[in-house]
Amino acid sequence: MITNEQTGTNIAEVAKGIYRINTPMDIPGGAFSFNQYLVVDDEPLLFHTGPRRMFPLVREAMATVMAPERLRWVSFAHVESDESGALNDWLAIAPAAQPLVGSIAAMVSVGDMADRPPRALADGETITIGTHTLRWFDAPHVPHGWENGYLADETTRTLFCGDLFTQPGRGELALTESDILGPSEAFRAAMDYYSDSKRARPVMEKLAAFEPETLAVMHGSAWRGDGKALLLALADAFGA
Ligand SMILES: [Fe+2]
Ligand SMILES: [Fe+2]
């Protein structure tokens, strides 16, 4: 469903109770897209805040499925404008909202940057927000950011995998079962945003062991299939 005609911002359910809010954008060299994921539950959670200047669009889209003021948790993989730029905007409109991040992010950045103290999750720690239970995975430097990590929803086996599998284009399909590794590898070849961490392999194996069925990517189409195999294929492709 298109929620903003001017920008083409749209919202679609990609797993039970999990909505992708997608904003396409023209950038030098072609189209690109930014996704935020909303988990609607007793304690609603947003993964990626969206850039600060995109906040009105994301809020408008969220309002079509729930009152944005209900938001309880604001989470993201690492500190960067598309991941966390609108953090304080969300905290300002939702009185009970709190950042939910890994322990490194809390210590290094979010404890200071955020207008409300974060709840920090240790590697492997879970949080139950109603019917969904989510687990935090530290993933330092994979693909970038010391503080980087991912949330995984055990209820729907959805991995919120941030910048992994970044695809070019507008991400028209909310959810696809066709190849996303090829397009994302082509993008990585053109714009190498990976840290080349020597410790990437165990991180990728840890994510693969979760055996996700849905990969909720930040840029492009979310994907459904054998997530374990695709994560290991990505690790092989970038030489982890
Ligand atoms: Fe990033
Ligand atoms: Fe990103």
C-alpha cells in the first residue's frame, strides 16, 4: 500500500505482524531504497529509524497500521543516518519508547546520543515484546561498524539483517523468493561498504545457525527461503 504519493513510500506485511516500510529514492547512478521494519505487538518495535529527514514519511506509513505514539522499542544495527538518524524524533513522539541496542552501541554512542537511556542487549540475549521473542546477535564490523548487531525474531524466524544483501533499485517487491545475492554482490562490487574483518566467518556462521526463513534487508526486497544457505553463500562470496 502506497502511503505517500509524492515519494512512493509504501508499507507491506512481510511476516506475521512484521511490516516493511519502504521509501524509494533516486541517487547518483540510479535508484535506491530505504526500509524500516515495524513489529506490531504489545510492545511495538521499529528496526532502523530511517534518516532524520525521512521521519515524516515513515511516521505517516506507520500510522496506517498503528498509532506511532505506541512505539516501545527503537532498534537498529549500527549508528548511521539511515539506521539511527531519526532516533530522537521517535523518542519525542512516543513517550514510552526506548532505544534497544547492543552493549557496544549503548556504551560508545547511544547512551550519549539518545534523549532517553537505551536498553542494552548482550550477544544472544532475548527480549519478549508480546507474541514475538527477539534475540540480539553482536556482529561487529559485519559489514561495518564496531557496534553492529542484528535482531532476530524467533517467532517468525525473521532476521533483521541491516546492510547485508543491500540491493540497488527501488525495492518494489516487498518480499521475494528469487535471487538477491547476485544483485547485492553487484552492488557491493561497485560500492564496497564491507570492513574486511578477519573475524567475519564466525559472525556469519552464528547468523546462519539461527536458520532464518525471512531476511528483512534494509535496502531492496526482503527475502524468503533457506536463510542459512544464503548467509553462508554470502560469507563465501565476500571471502569470510
Ligand atoms: Fe550501514
Ligand atoms: Fe543501510
